[in-house]
Amino acid sequence: MQEEDLSKSLLELLESPYGFAILASEAIALLAMAPFVYLEVCTVIEFGPSRWLTPWNLINMITYILQVICFAYLCQHTITDPLQP
């Protein structure tokens, strides 16, 4: 389980292998979603917002937004390395 330590800066978090792995995996997940976001934007441009707006597309957009929020939250807050005493 993760425990937050608000006293650590982002640079201090990156010093820990555990913290670096967490930030790296979040960044990779965010970058991996970029082509899908691009596809969604192109689809909206091609079909128009009224034809694009379906429950599945809304779920996709919510997923993208949540991923960005999670990454931003992780960059603002820090996580204690559970392997350190």
C-alpha cells in the first residue's frame, strides 16, 4: 500500500528507485494514450461533436482525463518508499 509523504519534493521522490519507477510508469501510461487522444480529436473534427457524442466516447474521454489527473496528482504529492525503514 502507498503512503504519502507531503514533506518530500519531486526531486527527493526521484532519488528513490521506487519513486522513480512509479513516476516513470505513470509517464509512460500517459504517453501511450497520446495516439488515442489524437484519434479522438480527429474523429470529432471529421464527424462533428454531435455525431461523436456517444456513451463509449464519453467513457474514453473520462479515462484520458482521469489519467492526466492521476499523473498531475502524483507529481504534486509524493510517495514514501515502503522498502526503507
